[in-house]
Amino acid sequence: MLKSSCFSEYDTLKKVILCSPTYMTIREPINENQKQFLKENIDTELAIKQHQQLVQALEENGVEVPLLTPSEKSSC
């Protein structure tokens, strides 16, 4: 069981759980911004590259980054 807590929005980030955007897509727009990009949708290759850069930057700054396994069936 995962236990999470946050004591201050100003405290040092020590751990963040992320999931690769492997299956990220706009299926049903939930806001006006998504409606604008529905036709063009998400550049998954670019999103994955940006995600990898984010993970690297976090780890280089001492943040532990457990990665969830992406699934087509989840909205992760």
C-alpha cells in the first residue's frame, strides 16, 4: 500500500511517482485547450522524449522517481 503525505508546498521534493506518456492521447476533450488539439492530438514521441528529460532532471537533483508501467487500459 502506498502512503503519501505532503507537509509543505515549500519543502524539498524527495520522491515523485511518474508514468511514461506511451499511450497518452486525447480521446474526449475535457477543456477548451484539448478541443483545440483534438484533430492534431498529442505527439507521443515528443511527449516520451520530454518525459525522459524530466525524469533525468529530477534524478540529477536527487529526487527519487519510481516509474509506473503504462497501460493502454489506464489513463496513466
